[in-house]
Amino acid sequence: MNGNDYRFLRACRKEPVDTVPIWIMRQAGRYMSQYKEIRGKHSFLEMCKTPELATTITLLPVDILKVDAAILFSDILIPVEAMGVKLDFIDGKGPVLDFTIEKAQDVENLLVPDPVEKTGFVMEAIRLLRKELEGRVPLIGFSGAPFTLASYIVEGGTSKNFIKLKMLMYQAPDVYRKLMKKISKTVTDYLNAQIEAGAQVVQIFDTWAGILTPQDYRKYVFSYTKEIISNLRRDEVPVIHFANESATLLPIIKELGADVYGIDWRINIDEAASLLGGDAVVQGNMDPTALFHPVEKIEEIAADIIARGKKTAGHIFNLGHGILPPTDVRRAQALVEAVHRLGRKAKDEPR
Ligand code: CP3
């Protein structure tokens, strides 16, 4: 196979595909016994920072689920740690970050890290993976979007109401803007380094964008993400933008300039396609809890999404957010098989 002629990359480029490509957000994770076995011997951060381990884990879902893309095993908070923020992952609690942002000087104290120097283990994992994956599936690199990363830095972890972040935005907009600029530069350099190392697609996760009103999304987030996308080394490397709970923001998100838009499950994919302007490649959008249904029902839901997905300019099947730890691997396998079977184009059917 020529280096670029993968089903998943073809869909990103709006080219004809033999069937609907699928990968799954968080596809290497705790729902897999093989992951839990490695996790039993290493901390999560150790796994992210050891290229051989990150490579082994990244390959698990490619081998076990037969998905159409690999996504680098890492975390969106890795470059945040490289900015000088103390980071830990605590079992049962998630990420804990130790850094206070109250005044402009606090932002001055954050670094814009050289991605190769400070996160060389990520670039090394990408290089190892490209060798392993050649002729099989393409590799997705990723980063958090600046707003989502700012939320973790300011809140110190996952938040419910994002009160500290909103206070910073509304009461100290200059400090907020300084912070967003610094994170944006970090993200741009980090993604460009991943592309240079061999990432064939990059995905930007704006997990928390959906907490904002459309007005606030436009005012406090949009321009930063758009600028990052326009500053990526784009030749042949598609950019996927994913925002959770983003249905109400899609008419703004469509102007970001990404190649593919990832959506959650709270909107039908055909309606999302229309809000995105009708000519967008759309990624999604099965409810992750749909995998708790019996296989026949999973197929029925997948068939509906695939039928609605015909209204897009290209459909990449995925869940609307990460796969959940109690998921039965066999049902995830059944989903991948069903999407490939149900999405298969009749020979003379135009696409
Ligand atoms: O998709 C993949 O398989 C690639 C790996 C990946 C992970 N995190 C592994 C992970 C990716 C792309 C991420 C992105 C990420 N990390 C996001 C954005 C995507 C999303 O889910 O909205 C966010 C918000 C984070 C931050 C983060 N990392 C949280 C909130 C948590 C704790 C919650 C949880 O699910 O445990 C993590 C930890 C994490 N990241 C794990 C994995 C496999 C679990 C770590 C463990 O084994 O204990």
C-alpha cells in the first residue's frame, strides 16, 4: 500500500472509500485486560513516558479491535507538565495539577517548552510506531485545545462548574488571554513536532468547550484554536477537531478550518453535518454507553448512524467520547466488524 492510501486518510480527504473507517477514542485503555496487565506494573505517567511501553499499548487496539487508525498512547496533559506544572494522576480521582494562576506574573512563570527537548519520548514513540504500523494503519497524534488545557491548569484538575476558570475569564481577561496565548504556542509547537516525527493525522481535543455559551466560545476560545490550526504544517496531514457537548457550537466550530469535525452523541450526525455547512467530514458519533447493549442492538444503532452519515462529505465512525472502562472488548470488536460490513459500498454506488 502506498504510504497515504489508507481508508481512514482517504475519508479525511473526502476521497472515495470501500467502507466506513472506524477508530475509537481512548481505544487503548482500562477496558482491555492487556492494558490492565501493563498498568499493574507501571504508573500511567511511566507508561506515557516510556516509548517502548507507549508503542506496545498503542498497538493493542489495532491488533485486537482491527480499527482503521492507531492513536498515540499519551495524555493531553503531557505538554502541560512540560510547561512547568506539577502533574500527577491519582487512581479514582484523575489528574491533579499544582499551579496557581491569579495574576500576570503567574503566567510569566510558565514555559513554552521545546517539544523535542522536553517531550522527546512522545516523538520517539511516534517514530517507533510508524515502523510498526507501516502498511497497516495510519497514526494519529494529538493535543488538547488551549481552552481545555487552560481549564486543567486553572482548576487544578477536572472540574464541575469551572468557577475558577470563569472568574479568570470574566474578572482578569488580560491574564486569561496571556495564558491562552502561551498555551496556544505550546500546542502549535507540540503538534508540529509530532507531525515532523511522523504523525499522519492530528486531533485537537476541546473536551470542555461545551460548557460555554456560543457567545463566550466565540469570544474566549475560537480565535486561539483557529490560529493553531492555521499554523500547523499541513501538507497532507489532516487535522481533526473534537469538542464534547458541542452541538450548539457547531455553526461557529465549522469556521475553525479543520479537515474533520468530531462530534458527541447528543445530536444526530446528519443534523450535525448540516450545522457544519453540509460539506464537512464528520467523525462520530455513537453514545459510548450504547456498547452496553447486546450486539444486535449495537448493530442497529451503528446502522442508523451509518445511514445518517451519508449526509456528510465523509464519515469516520467513532464513539461520541472515550470508550468506558466497563465495556466488554467483544462488543467493541463486534462494533468494528459491523461498521466495516454495514458501511461497505455497493460496487457501483457513488460516494
Ligand atoms: O485515545 C486514546 O486511546 C489515546 C490516549 C489518550 C488518553 N487520554 C489516555 C488516558 C488520549 C487521547 C487522552 C486524552 C485526554 N486526557 C483528554 C481528552 C479526551 C477526552 O477524554 O475528552 C482528557 C480530558 C484527558 C485528561 C485525563 N487523562 C483525565 C481526565 C484522566 C482521568 C480520567 C480517566 O479516564 O481515568 C486521564 C487518564 C487517562 N488518559 C487514562 C488513559 C488510558 C487512564 C489512566 C489509567 O490507566 O489510570
